[in-house]
Amino acid sequence: MAAPSLKKIAYHTLQQGKTLAGLAHKELSTKLMEVFAPGATPGNFPINQDLIKEVRRSMENLENIDWREAEAGVYPKSQLFEAPWLEWAKKYPLVWLDMPQTWQRRKKNKTREIPKIVNEEDYPEYYLQNFHHQTDGYLSDHSAEIYDLQVEILFNGTADSMRRRVLSPLKRGLKKYLYKGSKKIKVLDIATGTGRTLQQIQSALPQVELYGLDLSGSYLKQASKYLSSRSGDLVQLTKGNAEKMPYASASFQALTCVFLFHELPRDARQNVLNECFRLLEPGGILVLADSIQIEDSPKFTPIMENFHKIFHEPYYRDYIVDNINLRLEKSGFSSITSESHFMTKVWKANKPV
Ligand SMILES: C[S@@+](CC[C@H](N)C(=O)[O-])C[C@H]1O[C@@H](n2cnc3c(N)ncnc32)[C@H](O)[C@@H]1O
């Protein structure tokens, strides 16, 4: 077997470093929470040694596929090192400063503390909550500023590797359009948040015209800042509800949607899929990524249950048992496949020609 290249060693070291930093942060913050907000500590499901081994194996598999797909040219290797370190270092103290408020919200079970200036009529009722107990929900610049770092910590540095799993099915699905090379290929990332998936698509498919949609103006501002600091064409960002998107029917060749569905009630999940079907041209492809589900990852059930217990995620429990395949079929999609990578499940579905 050939020795691993320096770049692979660097990537492995980076991932290990991120994992250790994430674990250390969580260990310390849990200890502090126990001291300063004792009632906020939830009674977790125990994670036994076998499960810890399984988690390690699963993270290793994720790292391996991430490396292999970069080597195969699905995306540039530079993506593996894509992180605004300086900015994150500046924001890390903000994450700590925000924590006492989060603990209090958790302790007092306050889950609807949304900024007063928000006009509640502009949003669906299910959106006006402090998902993850985060300050202001998705509705402030402060929340948007620290979101990426919070997610990196939550997933021990694997968030971007999990998001990247949409790129291979997306590229395969777009192959027929790429060969034709005639008209411009349009791809929309739904619930784009701070734009990390858009940046990944841009680096893997620089020739496509990119669009991003989200309900949060603050998160879109953050996405705009992030994307304009990277190379690539202008991305068109729009504020809107994924249940009723402001685009013409059949106007996209591909859609992606990452980490939205677990934060939606059932009806909204179906509405979004119906909208996705409407927006795609016949032959177009949808790539969906979200949390793993109990059916295909039963060993990870205690982790999923703990996620639901620790963080305010009101629709997660329903999501992990929801039959998304059936929902995709109900909307009209065909050729549906799915695969799981660490904590993320990725679906690919086609709009029939
Ligand atoms: C967990 S975050 C995921 C963001 C991003 N895709 C990522 O990978 O980090 C969920 C995002 O969905 C957005 N969102 C929630 N409900 C929405 C809806 N009905 N329509 C559009 N965006 C929505 C939120 O504003 C937030 O940015």
C-alpha cells in the first residue's frame, strides 16, 4: 500500500484537531452549565463503549469518503481545508458569551424568545422558535454570526464534510446537462443559511448559475458576506419560504437542501417537496441532506434521542421516523435513492421526463 501523501496527513490531522477541540469545548461547557445552571442539564441516554466505537468508525468512514471524492475530482482538495479560521477565532468568545443565555432558556424551557422587532406575521408559526435554544432563533445578525462555529462544534468539525456529500449525487445528476453545454444550468440551494453548501457547489461546479433561498434575512446577509469573500460568480440570494418559493415552475435543473427537514413539521416537509417538484424541469434532480433516521441507523438511536433532549428541536423526533421516500413519491419524484454518512442521510430523486 502506498504511503499517504502529505496533504492527506494534513487533512487527517486537521480533522482530528477539530474533533478534539469540539469535544473539549463540549466537556468544558457542560461542566460550567452544571455549576451555573444546574437544572439545565438534561438526563441523557447513556452512550456505551460499543456505540462510541461505532461513532469513531463512522467518522473515519466520512473522512475517507471525503478524501476519496476530492482525489477523484468531485471537488478541489482545497475544499477539505475551507474554513475562515481568523473569523472563527474572533467569533469564538461570542459563542462563550452567548452560552449563559442559552442555559437559562434551556433551564426555564423558554423556546419562543424572538427579537421584538420581528414582524411575526412574516413567518410561519413553527419558525418563530429558539431552535437549539439559540439566542434570537434564526432571526438576528448575532445568531447568524455565530451559527457556523456552533455547528462545527456540535458536529466535532464534520459539518462541512457531511454537507459535501450532496456534491457527488448532484454532479452525477447534472452530467447530462453538462455534456450538452447549451443553456445555462441553474441550481438552487434551499434553506441555504450562511451559504456553506453554496460555496461548496460553486467550487465543484463553477460553470453553474447559483441561487440560494432562506427565510432569514440575517443568515442571507452572512451568506452574502461569506460568498463574496470567496472566488466565483455572483450568487443570487432571495428571502422566502421554502413552502412557497418565489421562482417560476420548471426553472431549475437541480435543487439542494441541507439540514432543513428536521426543523419542519410534517405538513411543511411535504409542502417543500411539492414545491421542489414544481421548480424542477422534467429530468431535473433534487439532492436532500439531513439527519440520519432510526430505520437505517438504529444503533445511533441514543444519539438521536439525546439530540432531541439536549437541544430544542421540536420536530426532530417526528422527523427521524418520517418516511421521506414516500413523501418524495407523493410529490411525483422517481428514481429515489438514499445513503447515510456519519450523522447525515442524503437522498437523490428525479423529476420524471
Ligand atoms: C439548520 S439550518 C441549515 C442551514 C444550512 N443549510 C446549513 O447547512 O447550515 C436551517 C435553515 O433553514 C432555514 N429555514 C427554516 N425554515 C425555513 C422555511 N420554511 N423556508 C426557508 N428557510 C427556512 C433557517 O432560516 C436556517 O437557515
